[in-house]
Amino acid sequence: MPDAIVVEKLEKTYPGDVRAVRGVSFEVHEKEIFGFLGPNGAGKTTTVSMLTTLLKPTGGRATVAGIDLLTDPRSVRQRIGLVFQESTADDQLTGEENLLLTAALYKVPPAEARQRIEKLLEQMSLGAVRHRLVKTYSGGMRRRLELAAGVLHTPQVLFLDEPTLGLDPQGRAGIGQYIRQMRDQFGVSVFITTHYLEEADQLCDRIAIIDHGEIRALGTPHELKDRIGGDVLTVVPQKEGPDLTPMLSAIPGVLSVQKGPDRYRLKSDQGEAITPKVVQACFAAGAPLASVALKRPSLDEVFLEFTGRAYREEEGPSATDLALRMNTFRGRRR
């Protein structure tokens, strides 16, 4: 069975020689839930925009649902569903009316559309509020309605941009359950971006991490966590002093040491055993510690390992963001 998405050396360069995406390659398998993670300005949004035909690549090639993006973007759009981060439902229409409008836009035959809408309203637990205006819906109800709209025309690939952003943990868990249900029932392949690493860990079959326009890591959550190489011990000295890397590296059981601006990250396959040794060694070296934290392998550690920064680290506008804004400004002036 062919892959749902095939990306080969895909590139996007904006005016001013801003290279947002630098020859990325990956595949998304049939009926797979594929997570696409990256910090601000990493090229994540640009890649998704190209795969959904909202942006034209400047290099490489890609197929979605077996259709080439460059030669037949119209056919690609007919075969995909897209749920944006921002709500796109019409507040002045009811939930059912929004779905009827979506069906008409995708030219789903009326009789068939009615059957699908009835089924989706029931599956998304929206039957009781189908005749209420969407402006009265909660955040979770809106997301469920938009998921229903995204699969109403039975797409082969469904793109979800931060589908649970702003929802509480219970709401996120519920949306995750609906996403799996849609994958299993409709056989749709799901391409999802999310800022919740725990969600990606539990929901996605495979994950790609993009940074600076390049794929840094790709694999199942289990494979990516295994690549870290053991437990991670974060050591924060009370004050700045001499580099402790040589001393920490010499402690039996420490596999590697990574020095940061104000802390050290130690890898070990016996984290609990080496923690007291590390504390004692630092005090003996005249470097008392402000904190010590031991973590088992997690996607948070995977992300930090491959990008050098935490996923939720606050950042200013990236070069890509500025290029996009400039293009928008130029477009308005024309």
C-alpha cells in the first residue's frame, strides 16, 4: 500500500534568502497518526502550508494521497481535510448548518451528506446541540465540530494544526480519543502538529522533529526516547564557577555531560545510583548545587536533545515569521 505522504528534499526560500525549509524528506504511512513537532521558526508551519497547497515549494517534491503537489494541487485539496488552529466554524450558524455548508463546499451529494452528518454528530457527542448556534459552544465542542467537518468528505489525509490548543487536560484526552476513532473508522492518515509533548507521546505512531528547517529526528516515541541513551540528570550550581564538565565526566556511571548556560545535563543508565555521587563530587569541588533533577527518558528530553531548547521556550519572531509578514504586507500594497 503506498504511503499517504511522501516528501523528498522539500525546500522553501522566502525573499531575502530566508531558507525556512531546507531539503526535508519523510513519509507518512497509510492509516498512521504522524506527529510533526518543532519550536517557533523551525519550518513546521511552512512545511504544513506546502503539503496543504497553501504555499508553493521552491525545491524538491512531495505527493499527498498519491498526487503531486506541484502538478495537481487541486486534486490534492480534494483528497485532504484540514483543521486549522483557529476556529473556522461560523458562529452565526448552528452546528448542523456548519456541516451542511461544508458538505456543499465539497460537493457531497445531499442525501449522502445527511447520512454522514447524522453519524458524525452522534459520534462527536454533538447530537444534543446540533441546533444551537456555534457561538454558544464550548472550546471542546467547537473542536469536535471542526473535526467532523474535516472528515465529512472522507479525505484520505487529515491535517490537524494544534487541534487541542487551549483545552484542559480532560478536553485534550477526549479529542485524542476522537482522532483515533476517525483513523480507525475512516482509514484516514492523520498529520498533526501539537505543543503538548505528552499528547504526541500517547497519540502518535511516529514523530518527526524539525528545527532550523531540517529534520532532526524521526521515529516512534519509544525509538526516540531510546536514542537519548538513559536517564538525564540536570545539575544547577548555586553560582557561576569553573567548568565542571571534566569532573562530572569522570564520575563512574556518567555516560556524557552537556554544559548549558547555567546547568549541566548528565546522561546515565543508572540515574538513581549516580545522583548522590554527583552531589558529593560537586560539594567536594567547592561547587554547591541549587538543584538536582532526575528524569526518565521522555519526549521533553528528546526535544531538548535534538534542538538544544525546551519545546515551550519563549521566543521572539523568527526570520521566517518576519518574511511571512513582509510578504503579507507586500500583497496588501498591490
